[in-house]
Amino acid sequence: MFAACVTMTPWTTAVAADKKPAAEESDKKADGDLPPLPADKTIHQTVRVDGKTVSYDATVGTLAVRDAKGKKIAEVVFTAYVVPGKDPHRPVTFAFNGGPGASSVYLNMGAIGPKRIQFGVDGDAPSDAAITQDNPNTWLGMSDLVFIDPVGTGFSRSLEDESATRKDFYSTESDINYLSRVVYDWLVDHGRLRSPKYVMGESYGGYRAPRIAYALQTKMGVGVNGLVMVSPYLDPAAIGDDDSLSPLPWMINLPSMTAAHLEAQGRLTPDAMKDVETYVRTEFVTDFLAGRSDPGAVNRLVQKVSTYTGLDPSLVAKMDGRVDTDTFLREIHRSDKKIGSVYDSNVTAWDPFPGSAERRSGDPILEALLAPATSAMVDFVTREVGWKTDAHYEALSFAVNRAWDRGNSDDKPVTDLRKAIANDPNMKVLIAHGYNDLSCPFYTSQLILNQMPAFGQTQRVKLAVYPGGHMFYSRPASGQAFKADAAALFGGK
């Protein structure tokens, strides 16, 4: 949501006060005037999964992040759902959302957790009561689940000043370093190093997932059995922008625009999408690169793009066949005086300024989702679990996103994904997208996979595309199909 070998900082795990009083005194100084976060709290709950009642322990807790000298510099809050029994063969899945700046509530209460709220298509309005229901598509029947909120999101917090926080937590490299250690620490603390391990990431979490897996594999000494990337921001270097000479930004957006148009007509199927997918990697590229030197090429672009998107040909002609995302989201719903979401272009809201030449409103999904997601999560943590805190829950922190140091634009997630798969012949990967997503279009992943080695088996890395958008799992049928594909990943070696 929003949108190589690493050198690991030698963080050390939290230690008991009676063993390291000096460290505890350092912690007190680091905390400053912040009230302490509560001790870990566990409650027992049940959920109906596939016609059966599953009993589980729901825990809200913290993991300390320490610097090289043992000083606690941050507290990472996690929410874990664990089926009791200490089965060493039971998988555990670590889930991260993206942003940067998003907490894990979206995967937790929207996708795979035992309880859910409804958002996306037919989603909750901001004023609706934050009431959760059993999630029929939860993955708890096949894996324990640990949802991790990076520093600055959820209730997780830095104990350093602003400058040190940016350096130690708000950059691509430091983010991978400390989150990999957090996963390691949870496994050690809970005696789960023998369990099959999976890493899941959505959006920018899809950037994190392969890099965390590779860091665990090569720096932490922890093998990862599988990766699940949901609407991943997988290759920042390849995408470029609308001003570049590359046709890639236009190639990857057009199939998602086409999917939205087909869905609006009730004609969206994988077979119906094959035509545009073939077109963008063949005729589109040559006509795009020909540009104005060949009026016939421009005319062909205009005709094809108009047909695929459903936009007025006269508008597409003014743009020489190059339709940007903002124009598509505004124009495809303009006759209804609504505007579409970049996360699912068929999820709309009323345009508060329909006569304006430019869009002047926020995203329909983000603005409608923030209140119910935040309220539901805070209610669960503070009332149901009883983990009481006066801190504010950051479901989506724009401050973290603005402060983020994105480093060099390269393909490190793809590089680390290739190396992690090559290192472990048993690792499998599922990349999942929604057709209508224009924030992280599915065709980016398709092009990336087309260039990857087979690694001995054609199905070691699978791409699945479902009806819906960035959070396709909010649609019951897509969530069910996603769960079935994940079950195949968990069940196959």
C-alpha cells in the first residue's frame, strides 16, 4: 500500500532484567518520558474454518530492537495467532504490509487473519461500527500467523531522536536489517526454529519479503520454506515513470486498465485478457517507439488503447495513445461524477469537485478504509486482548512515508529473490495480484517472471491474478482462490 548482500547490524535480542541490570537502566534512559508499553498479553479464541472450529491463542506483544552496545532503541509490536500443541511441523507465517508506513492490519483483518472487517468493493464506510467477523478465508487452519508492525506503524515505536530514527529505521537497508532480526528473535523466543517458515508481504511488503528471506537465509542462519508476495512493489528500477523513454510504464498499466473496463462490462476472464497481454509486448512496443515519426503508429495506438480502456478516442488522441493513471481514474467514471481508486479502479467515491480540471480528492479506498481498519484493530488490541496503551495506533503513517530514504533505484528485491530461490531447491514462491490494481500492476510481475530462470521447476515461482485490485482478497471469491493457491504452496515441497 502507497507504493544484493546486506550487512546486518548486530542487534541483540531483549534480555531479562535480572541478567543485565545495566541494559535495563539504559532502556529506562532510552524510553525518556514515554509511558512503558504493556507486557505481552494472550487470550484464547476460536474461529470457524472450513466447517471446523479452530481454537487458538491470540497474543499482542513486543520485541526489543537493540543497537550494537545492547541499548534498546525501538520496540516492535506484533500480533500472533498460534494454535496450541507445539507441533514442530506446523508452519508459521510472518506477514508485513507496505507503505512504507503501513501497519499489518490490512493483511491481518482483511486477508488471512482469523477475524476480518470488510473493505474494498462493498466495503465499510468510515462511520460503520468496527465489528469483526470470522474470516472464512483465514490461513490459520494451515499456519500460525505473526503480523509485524515496523517502527512508526501500529503501536511500534522508536526510542531515538528523529535523526537517529530515520537512519536506523526509515531506509530500505536498515528496514531489512532490523526486521530480519525481529523475525529471528520471535522464532527463538517461541521455540519455533524447527517449524516450516514463510514470509509474506503486501505492496512495499512485497519489496521486503524476498530481501528479508535472503537476509534470514544468509545472515541470520534461518531457512525460509516459501514466500508469498501480495500486489508486490517488486522492481522499482524497471517501472520508471511516465516521462521516461521506456515503454514499460505504459505497458504495465494498460492490461490493468483493460481489466477494469472488461469487468465493468461483465467480460473479465483470463482468456479475455490474453489479447491485451499479447498486444503490449508486441505491436504496442513498436508503435510506441515509432512515435510521431510514424503517424500511422500513433493512430494505431489511439485506436487500440481506446478500445481496451473504454475511453473516448478523441481524448486518447490528444494524449497520443499514452493514457496516464490519473487521467484514466478520472475519466472512466466522469459521467457518473465519481472517481476511481488507484488500488482498484472500479471502487469509486463521489468526486467532491467534479467540475475541477484536476483531481482534488483523496483515494476512495484509502480514505474509506482508514477509520474502520484503525478502529477495529485498536478495539481488538485494547478491549478484546486487554493490551492497554494510551499510544495512538498508526494504521497508515504518512510521516514515515515522507521520511523514508529509498536509496538507489535498482532491482534488489528481484536480485535477492533469484539468489534465495537458487540457494534452496525446496523454496517456493507465490506472487498474487488483482487485475484492477494500478498502484502495483500485475503485468510488472509477469514481465519479471518471464525473464527469470526456471530454477529446475516451472511451478517453483507461480503468478496468480484474481478479480479485484490491490486488496483483491477483500472479494470473497478472490480471497478463497488465494487461500487455495497458498494451500498448494504450504502442502507442496
